[in-house]
Amino acid sequence: MNLKAFNTPRIVFFNSLTAFTDTIPTIDSTQQSGDTVIIRSKNDSAQLIKDSNRITRADTIQLSKDSLDAPVHYAASDSGVLLIPSKQFILYGNADAKYKDIELQAAIINYNQQTQLVRAYGLNDTSTNLDTKPKLTQGDSKSISDSILFNLKTMKGRTTNSFFNEGELFVHADVLKKEGKDIFYGYRGRFTTCNLDTPHFAFRTRKLKMISNKIAVSGPASPEFEGVPIPVGIPFGIYPLSTGRHSGILPPQFVVSQDFGLGLEGLGYYKVLSDNFDVTTRANLYSYGGFLVNVNPKYYVRYHYQGALNVTFQSTKALNQNYLTPQEYNTSKSFMINWTHTRDNKARPGTTFSANVNFGSTKFNQYLLNNPFQNFQNQLSSSISYSKDFGGKSNISVNLNHNQNSVTGLVNLNLPTINYNVNTFYPFQKKEQVGAPKWWESIGIGYTGNFTNQLSFYDSTFSFKRLLDTAQYGFTHNIPITLTLPQLGPITLSPSVSYQERWYGQKIFRNWDSINNRLDTSMRKGFFAARQMTYGISASTRIFGTYQFKHSSGIQAIRHEIRPTIALNYSPNMNGKFYYPMKVDTFGHVLRFSQFDGVIPGAFPEGAFGGVSFGVDNLLEMKVKSKTDTSNNGIKKIKLLDGFGFNSSYNMLADSFALAPFNIYARSTLFDKINITASAILDPYQVDQYGFRKNIFTWSGNHPTLGRLTGGNIAISTQFKSKSKDGKDSKSQVPVDPFMTPEEQQMQLQYVRSNPAEYTDFNIPWTLSLSYSLNFSKQLHVDSLSRYSFATIISSNVNFQGDFSLTTKWKVGGTGYFDFNAGKLQQLSMFLTREMHCWQMSINVTPIGLWRSFSITLNPKSGILRDLRINRSRTFSNYNQ
């Protein structure tokens, strides 16, 4: 029943909820305050905090045998009544009691020490509706009920018409029983993950059991949407509530493929081996007989290291769509190995070790379904590196590198590459500097050594013998000597001397076969060496210029900075003996080759160099008035050109082609939105009809030009997006886990790219990203008549990605890749998604690519019900590829 005691006098009796004694309380008249009297027992030590509306009490005394094992903190806005004969304590009006991790809030709270029972009730308002329903909170569990009854000793209890919440699970039950601290039973319940008062969906069941922070289990259940029952039932349900790692089955996703048949993708098991190790095993199974197995163990030891190994084996059996061949299926086997490892810098200061390995079959990416981005990934690379610093004086690094091209099938292995560096030291510098330093004390000497061992092979014709035949090794030694001279006004002079030596394990000789009209090559192994000396002095300065505009103008000034450099260099001809002329085609063209062309670490240039190197770099920026930024007197700097310039050299000792090609570059970020980088190579000499250079400048003759473009590139990228609806910065929709390895982050990024509908931000009405790249070069090639000529190779493409909101709940977007060389879209993916509060519907369509696909998915957002989804997927091969 609901008790009412609002007309009682404002003399409140307090005693501890943790102990009851037969001592009669006595009034301490010296501590009266207004109409409130503090009453103490002989052994009681109490504190009273009072405001105009609430009385708060916290008691701590010696516990008796029948008392609770922890203090109770309680408060009430009206009154508290102690009934000594029956050992009951009653709180009236917005009562609040806290015991251990339990907090109870209600209109009336009644505690009986003899039975250890706590009862909590609400009150009827003028409309006879129950107001201020009792609320019980224990840890992460919360419940709101019409009435609450439980035992503080055994933690058993019973509630009626209860709304219960733990984590993402919301439960409404007619009767909810608590058996112990963490076990609940519900009768005639409804559970959901929608946090609205009237949820969009729910599951109805007669029986439900929950174990806090572990699991929830239901009997037969039927779903309902917007309160409308759906004639579909499930025999039982298991819902994990634990927040930490735990082992379990990973449910699959059903797919349909024209080439692979019916399939289950993602079927697997997650196993926790220890606090530092776990392993995930997944499999894709297809009805035509193909399958994919993936094993992904991960390890993480805080403050030491972390990493992951990903091993995938793929057996492809696809329906043959080429009716000109007799076989019914195309079969292939491929594999992929990914390994990442990083070590915490604090584990061993001065040393580092990391690994990022990506090695596998060239056809692996091509046969992956529903992953258009990885289908076009033709380059694989790996790196394992170790480095150690020796007290800041020198350091060593050991690297194992690998790269392979899925188109050509060429695999290159660098096993290993060793670099040893001695930091610049000053042998003539005094340990204790007295007075101004002498010029010779600034002479610095350093050393850099490099060892490279390379093996190359084609994966289709791999053999151990061929692998050994392609093995190469080489050493490079470099000793730079520098001198820093005092500045001569605005000019800085820097003399330098450098000695470089290279050791080779092979020589390559080229011979013209006049019978077969071809250029043959032969190799001779051994130990060979080549050396090079360089002497030089460089001068650099900075020149500034500013053009001021009127003060009333929006543009205040344009500032131009010029950084010219000039250097005099001399290198003697120490490698001319390794060069020889050789006929290269039937037309008699002759080229000069080095015996070390095509051998690591590469050949030194031929001939002596005695000349001048020069270059100019420019910076251009503008000052404008800012309407929003009032700092710095409202003046804002905008960079128009981050860098623009050129460099070249002139060899005064050369008898021909003395002027080197010009390297031109530019980089800029316009309006903080458009990123532009560009470079080009301008050759100042003419060529003949076959593309070979002639010792005649391009500005000579009947059609003068500044030079010939022999290579270059330009890249432009930009991103635009509208302002958020709520005016706040949008947050990434991709979950961020700081403990994920780089490989896991890359795999997650690939999943986001393949399923953009699941990671859209409805707070941003539209976004657009564009990037364009253009590359061109002149390459020497041999035609069918064994003639050498130069051809221009051009490649250009554009990537785009964007989305926009059709309505506040509908969003459409897409991403694609257009190849201008092929003149068509090479890849296009589109999505349409619907925001439904606790649910989300996404439609993904890939009409262009190696594999065309269509999928529609309807699933709850909650992690508990993430595997409860309606999915329809179809995949087709693209016959035009």
C-alpha cells in the first residue's frame, strides 16, 4: 500500500541503518536548529547536512551482529521515521538510499531489519497515475518498477511492471525476480535494443533469464515492429552482455554468386587464449567447391610489443564463362600472408624493431569477392626493420624488403639491406671552447655505408636455381667532408668534399648479334669496385619583395621570397674505363653502356664534370583582411605557392650535351582546399626522328622552343563538405581502437570502403572528394624490327567519392575510378542507406569492376544484435574485363 506521512511534525528521528540498539535516544537541546532536532544515541557519531528541502544523513558506527556489512547513506525531502519495536525505518518524499553499489530512489522506502527486506513504492498523483516510480541501480544495471521488494542479505527480490536496462539491452517484464546478486528472471517480457520509450522493435517472450555482464537467454520469442506482431518466431535466443573479450562462434553471411554458387562468408570462431593472445578463424564456403580459410592470431603485451599474423588460403572454383574452352570450371589456388609487429619505444630505448609483411600469390586479390578496392591492388610490399643507436654517435639499421607486381608477376627481395651511419663529427674542435672558434674547427666528417643483397624472380617460373642466378649484392661507401664558413652578409658559403666507393658482385656486357639482329647480354661474377670524388662550394641567399595595396583593399599585400642557389663542382673522370659503345639496332644507332648498368648499387656517370649547378626556389603568399578572425589585427596570411622553381647544371668540361635537363616543380595549397603538386623535366636538346638526342639546342633552328618535355606528373586533390546540421564538428563514423595493429586498421579501412553505407554521417548533408593524377615519360623500347626508339607513355586517372542526403533519413553516395587511357570507368560502387534510429538499411551496388555485385542489408545497430540481419547478396563476373 502507499503510505502518506506528510502531516507529521518536522521532528525527524535518526538512527543508523547499520545497527539497532535498545538505547533510548536522548535529545541534545544544545544542537537544535530551527524546527529540526538532532538526536544521538550514546555510541552514535552522526553528521547532518540540511538545506531548505532535503535532510541528508551519513552514519558510521561499530557494527552489531545483526547489522549490515556496509554503511547506508540515505536522504529524504520530507521525513524519516524510526519504529524501534518493529525495527523499521521509513523514508518519505523523494527518498534516496545507497548501499555498496546499490542505489534506490522512490517516493517511500521501508527497511525492516528483522527480515532484512526493503520495500519501495511510488505515489498516486491527482489523476491516480503512479508518480515517482521506484528506481534501482546496481552497477551497470538500471530498473524502473511499480514496486520493488528485495532482501539486502541474500539480494533476492521481486519487482512488478519493471523496465530493466543493462548495457544495450532494454527489458520490460510484468514480473521480474532477482535470484542472488547478478541473476534475473523475467515473466511475460519484452526486450529490445531501442532506447526510446516506445521502441521501434522488440521481441516478446514468456521467459527470460539474465546474468549481469555475462549473458541473456530467452525462450521462444516473436518479433514486433511499432507494436505490430510479426508471425515469425525463434525457438530461443542467446544475447551476450559481457563487455570484455570472450570466445565464441562468428556467424556467417549468406551470399549468392553467379560464378561461385551459393555461399556462407565469415563463418568462424574467436578464441581468447590469454590476456595477451587471441586468434580468429574464419572461412568462406561456396557450393561450387571453392573456399577460403583465414587464421588471424593477435598478440599484445602493454609497454613491450604488439602485432598480428594473418594467413589466408584461397581455393577458387569458378564457373567458366568462356564457352570457347571445354572445361566447366576455372580453378586456382592462392595464398596471402600478412604480418605486422611493432615494439614500444620504451621497451628498449635506442633500439627499434618493426615488421609489415604482405606476401602472397599474384592472383589472390583478383579472386576476392565484394572487395573492389583490393581487386585492383596490383602492388604488394613488405618491410622488416631493426635499428640501433650507439650513444648518438652512430647508428645501424637492418632491413628486409620485398615488392611484387601482380600484373607482371615480378618479385624482388632485398635480403638484407644494411645501413651504417656515423654522425658528423668535428675532429679539430676543442673540447673546451675559448674565444671565437677558428674556421678549421668547423670541418665536419661523416660516413655512410650501405650493403644491399637482391634476388628477383617471376612467381610463375620460380625455381631455386633461377633464384640464385639472379642474386646480386653491392656495397656503397660515402665519406662527406663539410665546412661551415661565416656568412658574407646575406650570402652563405658551404664548401664540401665527398668520396664515394661502390663494390659490385657482377658485371654485365652487351653484344650485338648481327645474325639474329638483337642485343644479347652476358654476366660475369666476381668482386669489382668503382670510385668517385666530388669537390664543390655552394652559395645561397634569400631575397624578399613585398607589394603593398591600399589599406581599404581586401588584399593588403603580396609577399615574394626568392631563394637562389649556385654551386661550383668538380668530379674527375674516374669511371670512363667502364663505359663502351655498342650498336643497338639495325639502323646503326649506337649507345654507350657501363659495365655496371643494371647492377646494384648502380653505375657512376661517365666523364669528368667541372661546372656550375644552379637553382631558384620561390615562395608567394598574400595578406588579406579576415572577416571572422580578429587576431593579428584581422590580417590573415594565405600561401599562393608553397614552392616553385627549377634546377639544372652546366658541365664546362663536356664536349657535347653540356647543359643538363631542367627539373621544374611547383606545389601549392589553394584556399586551404586544393592540393596541387607538379613536376616536369625539360630537355634543352633536339632529337632525331627516332627520339635520340642531338647536340643542338631546341631554341636553335626554324622552330625554336625552350625545351622538350621528357617526363612529368601533376596531382590535384580536394575535399568539400557542407556544414553539420547541429553546427558541431563531425566525428568519424569509423570506430577507433588505439590497440589495433596497422594491418588491422588497413583491413578495417578496406571494409569501410567496401561498405560505405554502414558508416555514413547523416549530420553532414553532403561531401565530395576528388583527386586527379597525370604521369608521362619518354621510354626507350624495341619494336618488332629490333629498332630502338622512344615512346611517350601517358597515364591519367581520376578518383571520386561523395554522398548527399536525399532527405533527413535517406542518403545516397558513391565512389569510383576513371582511367583516361582506357577511356572508361574501371570501378564504380554506389550505396543507398536509410537511417531508422536503432536499425539501419543499406543497399550497395557495384555495377563496374572485376566483380559486379548487389547487396541489401537490414540490421540493428546494437552490438548485441549485430548478427541479427536480413541480407541479400548477388555477385557476377564482369565479362568485359
